[in-house]
Amino acid sequence: MNDVLRVSDLTKTYQSGSRSLTVLHDVSFQLEAGDTCAIVGPSGSGKTTLLGLCAGLDSPSGGSVTLCDRNLGPLSEDDRARVRNMHVGFVFQSFRLIPTLTAIENVMVPAELQGRLDVKHEAEALLKDVGLEDRFDHFPSQLSGGEQQRVALARAFINRPAILFADEPTGNLDSETGEHVVDILFRLNRDAGTTLVLVTHDLELANKTNRVIRLKGGEVVSDSNPREMASASMNGGD
Amino acid sequence: MEATNMQRWMFRFARRDTRGNRGRLALFVSSMVLGVAALVSINSFGDNLRTAIDAEAQTLLGADMSLESSKPFSDNVESIVDSLGGIQSRRTSFSSMAYFPRTASSRLVTVRGNEAGYPFYGAIETDPPEAAEQYLSGDGALVDGTLMQQYGVVVGDSVKIGRSMYRVEGRLLQTPRESAAIMLFSPRIYVPLARVDTTLLAMGSRADYEVYFRFEDERDVEATAEPLRESLQEERVGIDTVEEERENWDEALTNLYRFLGLVGFTALLLGSLGVASSISVYVRQRVQTIAVLRCYGASTWSTVGVYLMQALGMGLFGALAGSVVGVSIQTLIPIILGDFLPVDVSFNISWPAVFMGSGIGLGVTILFALLPLLSLRNVSPLAALRSGVDTTALEKGWMWWATAAVVGLGTTGFAMIQAPTPLMGLSYAGGILVVFLLLAATAKGVMWLLVRRPPIRTSYTIKQGIANLHRPNNQTLMMVLALGLGTFLVTTMLISEQTLLGQITVAGAEERPNLIFFDIQPDQVDELIATVEQTGLPVMEDVPIVTMRIQSVKGLSVDEMRADSTVRTSWAHRREYRSTYRDRLTDSETLLEGEFVGAHSGSGPIPVSVEVGVASELEVMIGDQIVFDIQGIPVETEVASLREVDWRRMQTNFFVVFPDGTLDNAPATHVVMTRADSEEASALVQGAVIRSQPNVSSIDISLVLSVFDAIFSRIGFVARFMALFSISTGLIVLAGAVLISRFQRIEESVLLKTLGASRKTVLRIMSVEYLVLGLVSSATGVLLSVIAGWCIARFVFATELILAPGAILTIMGVVIGLTLIIGHFNSRGVYDRSALEVLRSET
């Protein structure tokens, strides 16, 4: 199976005057279609930096990122934007809905950016799918946090992305709402066969993925499959 | 994405993104509305004026052609007049005293002795209308309406001019070739030419002799006039045709409305800066939205394009609103400028002016908006992941500089086109740039100072209010620019006005002469002095004046010099000189070079003293020879000294002074000066003189002051009307600036209230902020206007700066007051918001 995301020796260094700070050091991993992966680690470990580099939101100082067979390294910011538009979906911790657009208009944005201007029915279907059939014309300020994140999920899936990056998707939600959102996220992901990369502090959420990459000080300290580990520990326990 | 789909998306998104912000955007853009309105109204008015002048060209001259001379026509000229044929009407004009017996008042006026027929085109407007014809049939006179009002003269009264008595038949309301402003300088009285007291036209008195023609045949007037010009010029006779008159008025009025257009353009520039500043803050508030769009694949230019479309929409709205306002206020301009216009201007919408004004407004707005929009290229999609990634800090790359250069060149180019001369336009653009830079430097300097030297030993409210001036997203720079420029314009006009009026007041103060009698014949001097002294007034000066022209300079005749294109001639070669003779310098004169010769009885050239400015024009130095023509007799002179003259002194000053006794036999008139300490004393002596020597004219300096005052109040009104555009624009920019930082203020206000500050404390903090802003802006504007006023006084009026501290402090007070009112009006509700509300709107 082809890798959807291939990360090789990825390094990110920030320059501050004469001092340089390496926040990510020689990170490598691959993800195939349909994989689900959590990146975990303490604050400042480089999780979000890694997510940004994988999604082509930033340029690495060393190493490479290949997303859907496109090496992002030599691409300009606008070329990377085209790759994102074709293959990537996002879910953010603070939802990042556009406050001046209604729920349905927010969902339509990625498709419209693809040049598909007549996607209202698709957007409606997605909003129905996340349980917001009566919230089409509501503005973000008129929605609760959970509802806003569900709109963000619908927006993330409208272009049927090959890979979805989620940054602390439940970080701004209470546990009950968070659980509901996570259920929807994994369901949509499964249905669409999308590769999922999520950054989280929440180990319970991380354990729902089939791979967990643990970062510390910008380096990968472990790369494991929690289900296999759980199963191994259960077998070992027997 | 296909280009058309991309454009459709950009348009769709730009429209959606304005939701909830349309009121705010409309306010931002309204700062350019007045600038566009000023341009549209003035240019539209200019087009209407040109149409009116074209349509009424013949009325402007009142005839097909005219000849004019300051001497009675020679036989040669008379034969030319005869040969021209057509219907002719003659007019003789001169200055004289008019005496109104019923009110026992007198006034120096311009008397026009008219024959029947003139004007051949248009009409003399009078009240009652029939008076325009009636006055010619007997001993009638038409008197300027304003003069009649001032002196309490009514129809049916008598007026005495020289030895002739006339009956006032009506008020003179409007006449060809004369605007109300000209009438203010010298009121007109029309009398029949045949009834003019010819002794008033005696030698030495200034008079103009004119003949007007109406040609009933289909002759080409220009072709008729052209071959006559040279021979008439030799006779010092001017020739004027309808076409020339039209061109003269057209040029003068085009300069006037172009200048007003420049003032309007300043308001537009200020408004555009306001738009740019508002957009700068507005797009900073859009960073998260843009970052999300970038995450989902929006290209750099498509995001810039979205907000450029919004700016375009704002610009279009502003241009449209500005055009509507401009067309509406266009009706006011003829009322404001009415006194300066020779024709009635009707109201018509000039579409070229509307398109030009709105086009310039749109263009300038887009260009100014582009500067902050370029920073959007730097918004990183990472900002969606991490709060606090501010990538909108403007890196001034080549594109920014290129845009700034287009803005600068466009502004300068427009100023050069709009100004009466390209040099004036360039100076204007340079001046505005300097003022903008100085205001900006002041704002930056104040912020720099407040950051480094914050007030420590003062109350919390003052510290907080002052800190608001340099916090992130502050609008200090824009507010100082907007309010400072408005204050600068208004105060500069006030200072210029005060300086000029003040000089005249000073000139007439202390123990200096303030009443001048002139056109006194030599045999009248003793009697006049006796009359003055009988009324108890002192005779302070008796100065003889001899009229002359230059025949040759350094052996080369003026005619030869004028014929030779390699030799420079100027007004100094052509003018008529009114010289005197005396044995000493006066206190307004300073000897610069050579020796002042007070007496001369020897043979050879007469040693004369020449004023340094005119010597420079004539290119003469000590020892150079000048031959003057005095009533046809050549008088050889030699430059013996050069003098500097203080022309501001209200006394008789001369370009050329002869030694005492050298012109005793030349035909002279005298000027006698006295001082009257009250209006009554002035009226008494003038009345006594006019009764005994009616040809003698007089000027009372208090009258000159009142005329200047009237002229300035009219010019000042026009200037203030134009400055109003800038002031109003400044206030709108201020309102926009306050509104744009409203959310931030609400947050701060809530935070302060949560931490225990009362509503009153929040209110005080804002008051301190607006107070300091108003103070800094108005003080900077006033300071710059004092510098500009000094430059104007020194280099334009060649006088000393006079300030009116009371008026200047009033302007500052008004600006500070308006800043406080508008600041608080747009912040209303900020103090009353609850913390919960803010938290909700944040999520």
C-alpha cells in the first residue's frame, strides 16, 4: 500500500538572534491510507510543530515530508496550499470557524477553494451527518463549542481528504461533548477511509488510534500500536 | 481552480466576510466621502462656470471689442476708432470723492462716465430696473448698492462728484466686467459721460478712457483686432475682444477652482490615510480567518484579492456617496463664491467631473488600501494552529515600496495637474508631505517619549489613559494626522488673515498719519493746508508727486530694448513712475549704497536715489544713467544712491527720489497727510475739503481697514468652507479609529471592572486618552501653522508675523472638545458591557 505521509529525518530549528533552538530532531515515520495516528508528549515537546510540518503549513530546517506522493520540500507556499486543498483536512482545538460565515458556508469553504462552487447539498448532507440539520444558517457565535467543532468536522471532510490533521480536537470541550465529537471524528474517518493524525494530551483519545508516536524534547521516544500493546499485555497476562 | 471560479469565490467570500462589519466599513470609507465630494462639487462647478463664461462671453465685455488707455486718445487713435466703425459707446473712469450732502458723508469711489448704448450685450442690473436707462437722460447717477447701504443713501438723494451734482436714480447691483469683490475695493458710481466734471480729469489725475464697439456686420473681430495691436501698443492703448475677455476670465477662474480643488484633494488624501489605517487594523483582526483559508488551500494572492475586493467595494461606495454629496453641495458653491464671479452659474450635473472625482477617490483609496493589504501575503497558515503567531507585521519589501512610490507619484502628479501651475502643484505636494511627515514624527515622538518616560508620580487613571496612546493597535498616529492637519489648515488661514490685518492696524496706529488727501493741484496746496488746520488737525506731510516714464536706461531706449529679444525688460521699464523731490531720506528709507543727494543745481545728469528692488529689475548700479520722460521732456539722471524702502508704512513711498528743487517746474500734484483721532474729526475735515476743493480725493485708513476686513471675511469664508472638508474628514477618521479599537476597549474595560475599577474610572481613563490626543494633535497643528504663518508673512507678504493667541486657543479648545465628544460618543456602551458578554463573543 502507498504511504499517504512519509516523514524522513525531519528537523526544525528556530533562530533567535545568534542562538538557535531545535524543537524537532530527526523525526521519521510513515502512514498508510486509513491509518490513525496520535502524536503525544508534554507541552513544548514539538507536537504541534510536527503537525504543522506534516501538513505543509511550515517548512522544515532539515529532512523531508512527502504527502500523497508529493515531496513538500521544494514546493512554494502556494504550491503547498494546492496540495493541502486537494488532500488535507484540518480540525483545530479552538475550532477556527470563520465568524462571518454561517455553519453551512463554513463547511463549503474548502470545496469552494477547489473551484466547486455548487456544493450546498454536500455541505447539508455532512452537517446532517454530524447532527446539525437545524443549524445550517447559524453563525459560529450562535453555536455551542461542541456544535462548532462538529461544523469544523464537516468542513474537514467536505473535500474527502486523504489525510486529516486534528490538533487537540477535544481540548476546548467538556468530556461528554468531547467524547461525542471524537465518536463522530472516528466514524467519519472510518467511512471515508481517511488517514488521521491527531495531536493530543488525552491518552484515552490517543489510545483509540492504531499508532501512538510519543515525543519528548523534539525527539521520538516511542512509536507503538496501543491496541497491539494492550493485546500483548493481555496475552502476557494470561 | 479556474481563474473565473477563483474570482467568483473571492467575490462571494469578500461579500460574506463583510457581514456584521458593514456599518464599520461604511464609517471607514466615509472618511473619503467628503474628499470625493469636494472634488466632484468643485470640478463640476468649474465645468458649469466654463459653460456659463462661454455662453455669456459677450456679456463679460459687454461689447464686441474695446480700446482702453490711461490718456485721452491721440488723433492717431481717434482715426483708428473712426475707421473701425460699428456702433460705439465711450466711457471715462477715474477715482474721485463722492459727497452725499444729506448724510454729510464722503467716500473715495470709482466714477464711470458712460454714454448710452453700453453695454451692448447683457445689462446693467439696477434697483429699480428702469434706473439703468433713466440715469443717462439727465443728471442721474447709479450708486453701488453696498455703498448706499453703508452710508444710508437712498434713491432720490443727491451725490456730488467734483463740481457736478447728480440725483441718485438707483442702486447698482450687477454690471459687466465687475464682480462684487472688485466693488468692495472701490465702489462704483455711474454717471452720464457728458455730465462729468472735466476738471477732475486734470493733469496728474488717473483716468481710463475706453471706447466700446458693437459690429453689426459679420466681421471677424479677432482678425480686425490683430493688425491694430502693434500700432495701438505704441500709443499705449490696450485692445480687448470677447475672445480675450473670455480667456482671461477662464484662466483666472480656472486657477481659483483648481486651487480649491487642491484643498479638496487634501481632504481626500487625509480620508484615504484614514481608510488605510482602518484597513490595517481591520485585516489584523482577520488574521485567523486568513490563516484558516490558507490551511484549506487559498493562495497568497487570493486572500489579498478578497480584501482588495472589499476595499474596492468600500471605494465604490465612498465614490458614489461622495459624488451624491458633491453634487448636492455644488449648489452651495455659487453662493459662497458669488462675490468673485462675473456671471451667474446655473446648476447642472457635470458627469465628467463626477466620473473624475469618483475615479480619483476610488483610485486613491485602492492605492492607500493596498499598502496594509500587502501585509496579508505574510500571514502564515500556522497562525490557525498557534495563537499569537503575528505575521502581519509589514515587511517593506520591493512591492510595498513600489506601491508607496505609485501613491507618492500619483499624488504629486495629480497636484501638478490640478494646481494653477505645475510648480505650484509640486510645491503644494511637497508642503503637504512635509506637514504629514512632521505630524507623523510628532505622533511617533510622543509615543516614544511616553514609552521611555511614562508619568510615574500621577494617578492611575492618568497613567492608564496615557498608556493607551502607545499600546498595540493604537490609533495615535492616525488621529494626530487627521486632527493635526485640520487644525493646521484652519489656524494657518487665521494667522495669515490676522497678520495682514494686524499690519494695517499697526500702520495706522500711534502718531502716524491716518488720513491722506491726494490729487491736489499745486495752486490748491496752501488752501487745503489751511482748511485742514482750521479743523484743528495737524498737517504731517506735504509731498509733491511728478508722473514720469522711463525713456532709456544706460543709453538704450526702452523701445529698443523691448524690440531686442536678447535684452530683458520688465514691469520696471514699462510702468508709470510717480516720483518726488526732497532733501532728505524719510524714516521708512535706509540708504544701502552711494550718497543721497538732497540738492542739485549744477549741470549734467540729476543725481537720483533709486529703490533697491526696482534698481535690480532695471539692472542699474551707482553711476548708471536713466533718462525719464516727464510730459514729453527728457530728463537725464544718474543713479547716485540705492535705498531700501519699508513699504508697509502707510505713507508716501517712492521708487525714485529726485533732489529738492530739481522738478519745481514739472507738472506735479501733491499729497497731504494728517491724523484724525476720531471718525467725526475725519468726516468733518473730509467734508470741508470736498466742499472747497471737490477734485481732491482722500483715503481714511480706518476705511481701508474695513474694506480689507470685508474682503478677508469673504476670502476667509471660502477658505474656511474648504478647510471644513479636512476638519470633518479628520473627525470621521477619529470616529473610525475609535470604533475600530472598540472591541479591544470593551475587553480592557471589562477586565478593569472585573479587577475592581468603577464605571467612572473607566470613563476617566478614556477622557485622559482623548484629552491628550486632542491636545497633542491641536498643539502640533498650531505649532506647524505658526511656522507656516511665519513663512507666509516673511516670504509672501514680506511682513512680520502677528498672532492672535485668543483665537488660536479657541481653535485648540474646539478641537480638544470635539475629540472628547466623538471619542466618548463612539465608545458609548463600552463602559456598560458585562464580562460574560465579552467572554461569549470571544469564543
